[in-house]
Amino acid sequence: MERLQIRTTRRREFIDVTQCIRRLVEENGWRDGVVVVFSPHTTCGLTLNEAADPDVAQDIMASLERLVPEQGAYRHREGNSDAHVRVSLMGASQMLPVEGGSLRLGTWQGLFLCEGDGPRARELWVQWLAS
Amino acid sequence: MERLQIRTTRRREFIDVTQCIRRLVEENGWRDGVVVVFSPHTTCGLTLNEAADPDVAQDIMASLERLVPEQGAYRHREGNSDAHVRVSLMGASQMLPVEGGSLRLGTWQGLFLCEGDGPRARELWVQWLAS
Amino acid sequence: MERLQIRTTRRREFIDVTQCIRRLVEENGWRDGVVVVFSPHTTCGLTLNEAADPDVAQDIMASLERLVPEQGAYRHREGNSDAHVRVSLMGASQMLPVEGGSLRLGTWQGLFLCEGDGPRARELWVQWLAS
């Protein structure tokens, strides 16, 4: 299993990690199958969405903030319950298809690490499944 | 990797694509493993839910519309930010188990393509992972 | 494919099933790959989140209840539309990495069955994918 290190810089941010995954596919010579990217964190998830216009990631973050506000009647005492809820909404892992040795995503798609309680040092775990 | 072509007919709709996947499993002779269905789009996702009563899909769509309205203080200029947010909430891919050469879903389950910014010509990518 | 039987005891609850998966990995001698856990139900999903402090699961449940209330202008007549919507938000399946024969999760992570319309007898289906 491969591991990626990513340092986040704000409490909440979306970081495009597509190039890191693309590089792993090429370096390892993975041909046909699925890359599973997994976040071992409980306040930091993963989502696939538009990477071309950064406003899209901003809109997703703003919507999540509206739906699950930082302040609320939460029981968990660490003050980051909003981030926990958001990970469950986005997902802790994503699957990315690989074909003919290349990562295959839609034209506008990118993989985002969704930081919800940074800044922190984060890891992503990457497992290869051949077709 | 297999590709399915699906034409959507409205801005927002859920289309049951379970039979398309079932057919692929049979045609390819896939025996035991997992079918990964992947949407390469950023305004069109995938979810597993009840396919027997069409009111369930209607209720999910109505709830998403309430949570992420079409009109809002969005930054992305294309007027479809709501659809982008909803893809991240539903997911861009789903996994479906296959056992003994048959797609195994729960009694009421079906796989839905979740169109959020149609009508459009959509593609689903299907990758097979043997167990 | 392995099957786990889980009896839920309330309408809504999160049940930590991590140990059941860990046991399956050990009993089957799975070494390196991904465990796919799949809920065949349409009112009961799966999510990965913090398992150390039970308040986190409570906060996620309370947030989901706020976002998708039990009572609402739903069309589906069985009175459990809220549970259907929540499954689509959480997800019907999760992937868990395995390395060197051990289930690898983050320090605080656990896998939760998210009951939305219990109490019921539930099943989880577990498929192994070697790396």
C-alpha cells in the first residue's frame, strides 16, 4: 500500500491531489483496474468533483458549512463535530479507474482531499486493485 | 473497461440503470467479485436505493433540492453549483457485489444515475474486480 | 462472499461493526487488498468515522435528523423516506484497506452500520479483493 503525505494549511480546504495519484499510477506501472484512495482520518475526507474552476470547490465547502455549521448543539467536546459529519457526507475513500496504464477521469474531474479540521499533517493510503 | 451510454431527459432525474449492469455481468461472464460503476461527470452521480417504489427516488431528489437549492449565493458562474454539490453528497461511484455469476443486490435495491444538470448524454464506466 | 448478521434495536442507531470485519480478515487469512462491505438494505447504510468517543456518532445522527427529518412532505407511503435519503447520503458500501494480513484503519476510525428504520435483522455482505 502506498502512502501520500499532505500538509493542510487551513481549518477547511479542498486540496486537489489528482496529480499525486496520476504519478503513483505511472511509477508503479499499474495497467487496468481501480485505484482505491483512502483517508485514515475522521475529520478529513475525499471527493471527486470539478477541478477546473476553483469556485466549484468553494461552493461545495460553503454548502457543507451551511448544512453542518461549525457551531451547534454538538455533544462531542473537541469542537470539531462539524468536520466529523462532513467526512461521512463526502466519504472516506474514492475509487478511480485506470485503463491502459493511465488514470481515467472525466474531463473536469479531480480528486480532492477535504480538510475539515486543519491545519494538520494528513496521509492518504492508496491501494491498487487490478481488473 | 466497459462504457454505458445514457441519455437523460430533464435537469434533475434518477434513472435506474440496474438492468444495464446486470446485462454486463452476464455478457462478460463475471463470476465472483465486485463491479465498480463510475460516473466521469461532475454534475451527475450514482446512488443505490429503493427501485421498487418510484416515490423513493422522488423523495431523495426533493430532499436534495431542499438541502442544496438551485438558486443560492454560489460563486461558480455556470448556474449548476447545486448539481456539483449533490454529486459529492451522492458519490461518483458505487460498488456492486457479484456472486456465482449473478449481480447480488438487496431485494429492493437498484442503482440510480443521479442527473443533476441535464438533459445530457452521459456515460458510465464499468470496471470488473474479481474476488 | 461472507455474510454478517446484525440485529438492530432502535429506529435509528450507529453500530460499530469494525471487530466483525477484523475477525473476518483474520479467519480468512486475507493479506493485502481491500475489504468491500456492502449493505443490501435501502434504509440502512455504512460510514467510517470516529469510534472512540460515542458522542461523535450521536452528533452525526443528530445532524442527519436535522437535515432530513422523519416527518416531512414525503410521497413514499411507508413513513421511512428519511431513512432512504440518509442511506444515499452515508453510502451503501465502504472499502477498508488490508495490509500484511491486518485491517488498516486510522487510529480513531471505526466502521458503523447506520440503522435508519429499525429495529430489524440486518445483513452485511463482505467481499474480498486482493491487491
